[in-house]
Amino acid sequence: MKSYFISGGTGSFGKEFVKNIIKNKNFKKIIIFSRDEVKQYEMKKNLSINNKINKKLRFFIGDIRDKDRLDYAMQDVDYVIHAAALKQVDAAEYNPFETVKTNIIGTQNVIECSLNNNVSKVIGLSTDKASSPINLYGATKLSADKLLISANIYKGSKKTKFSVVRYGNVF
């Protein structure tokens, strides 16, 4: 049985991914990492059965921009699913520095903390907007993709494998 860590775990992808893992019942623990306590509260409520939340679920308040918190939350994790990002095109254009800090520096933090914690596999969630970026959001996601793939060289002899999955508006 494996342990999972999902950054942006309370987002639309994270919620569905967690439901899938729970349905398969083959996990040691799931760490849902996000900075939104309201979404975490709602997710706990929706995942509870008879007012009991699965004791294998861990909800961590945190931001991928906070490397120390990220490093702590990733202890004893086998798989990292990196879904956290600033995704709204208009907001990204209006707040470019914040978008770079989250989508690029945050991804670098995920990579470094995954290596520090000997994570087996890291899967970064990308977007169709990264294939030929015409806005800052797409450009930062393309940069994040490149960082994740390059981490396979950067890691040296460490066992961690990095990959990227690209999708469009699935939900």
C-alpha cells in the first residue's frame, strides 16, 4: 500500500483523484495539501461516512510557496500529485509576480522536497495552455513542466521519477 500527497488537493482534480483512490481502498494514507481551509472543511464533510472521516486522510493547510511546510507534509510519501497552481488567466495577467511564485517557484519547491523525502514518483498536472503559450498562465505552466522533466537529470542518483500529464478542460 502506498502513500499519496496531492498539492492543490481540494481543487476539482484533487477531489476526484482522492475519491478514486478511496474507492480502490488500496492506500496507506492520503495527504490533501491546500491553502483553503473552507475547501478542506467541505471536502472532509463530503468524504465522511456516518460523520466519520477516514483516518487515513490527512488535511494539511499549506502553500507550495512555503518550502518548509511542504517538506514536512511530504514525509513518508510514495507518490506526489502536483496539481496546485494559480489557474485563472485574468488573475495571472493582473498578478504576474504571484503567478510566477506559485506556478514556477512552487513547482521547484515540490521537486526539491520530493527529492529530500525520497518520493518514488512525482506527477505534475499540466494544461493544454502550456503547449503554445499566449499568456502568462500558459508560460508559467510550460516552465513548470520543463522543471519537472529536467528534474530527472537534476536528481542525480536519487530514485525519484518525475513526469507531467497534460490535459485540457476535462471537468
